[in-house]
Amino acid sequence: MVSKFEFSGDTLGIMIKSDLNDAVFREMQVIIKEKISEYGKINLFIEVEKGRHIDLIPLMKHLKFEIGNDKHLKKVAVVTDKEWFKNVLLVKDLIMNADIEVFTTGDRMKAISWIAE
């Protein structure tokens, strides 16, 4: 299950409350594309609820989507407690123009503050 919310016009928040599989990633992409079509360049906040499983193959497809759309992403804040997922995102940061920061669930407020700057 994916829930969306807005910090401001060009900042999209996505809360993921289910395991991340192909369907969830596709749902996220639709939401992100809608926001990009409205604003051109956006900030993106994604929080993965603690204990959720992340399927690797759909994740790689989604990363390809984000890399292909990185000219439309200014900042990306990801909140997760999965260490391996943090490492994947840090590598992605090396190949994307968007500014990417990864936060733990305990640092959620720092993530919100950072994405809202």
C-alpha cells in the first residue's frame, strides 16, 4: 500500500506500508510521473515502513526509472532501517544529479526538515 502526501507544491511524500514488489513500484512511478508533469522538477520523500520486504528485481527496475528521470528530481530523502537498501541508494547517488540523502526511521524529522529546505 502506498500513501502520498504533499509538503509543498513541488515536494511529494510517499509512505510505503506494504512489501515493495513490482505492483508497489509501478504505483509509485505513476504518482511520481503525475507530480513531475505538474511541476517539472520535484523533491521526493519516501518512507518505507519498518519490517517491509523489498524485492530486488523490481527495485532495480525502479532505480532505472529514477535514473531516467533524474533531471526532474531535485532532492530525494529516503527513510528506511534496511542497511543494504541504504547502501544501494548511496551508490545511486553517485550516478544521479539529484541530491539523495538516506535517513533512519529514528531520524524521520531530520529527513522532513532536509527535504523541506
